[in-house]
Amino acid sequence: MPRLLFFYLSKRIAIAALVIAAGLCFPVVMTALFHQLPPAAIRGGLLMPALLGTLPTVLYIALPMAVGVAVALEFSRMSADGMIAVLYSLRLSAWAITLPSASSPLSRSAPVIGSPRFSHQPMSARCTT
């Protein structure tokens, strides 16, 4: 696959995944925080620390879903525009066309469920020295 086309498709998938992840995460986190935090804590300025504390956990769950939706949306757009037929006429295989979706920066950074790096155990429980 030509390098410019690879980076173009990877960029479109990564941007779409970030927008979808923000659209999934922000309303859910804000609704949960407004429901759980007392009004005095919100007025006292604890909203941003609480938001920054819960956002990584929600992104851990939402980012793989957002990458999948972004890939589906991008390939449906490519199909509607006739871009896939053009790529086939360039003698690119189906695997070469789907390569940017598999090597997108976000798909590589999406955490693997059960990975020790993203475990919810305290650090002292994981270290056995």
C-alpha cells in the first residue's frame, strides 16, 4: 500500500476513534459524577479531580469499542464513495486495504483485557520480590 494512503487512512480512523470515545465517555462520566458527588463537592471544585480520576477507567472500557466503530464507519464511507473499488483496481489485496485499521495507533494502544499492566490489583500485590 502506498505510504501516503496508509497514513491518510490511519489518521482518519484515529481521529474518528477519538471523537467517538469522547462522545461515549464524557456524557457517561459527567452524569455519574453529578449523580454521585454532593452539591457541596461540585461547588467546592472537586469536579475536575473526580473527572480526571474516573476518566481513565471509562476510557479503558470505551476505547476498544470506539476503535471498532471508527473502523466500521470509515470502511462504510470508503465503500459508499467507491474508494474500495479504486483500491482493488490498484491491485491492492483485501489485507492491504485493511492494514491501516489493524495498525492504527489507537488499536495498538487499546488495552488487552486481563493484561497485568492494566490490572486493578494494587502494585504491592503484583510485585513478588
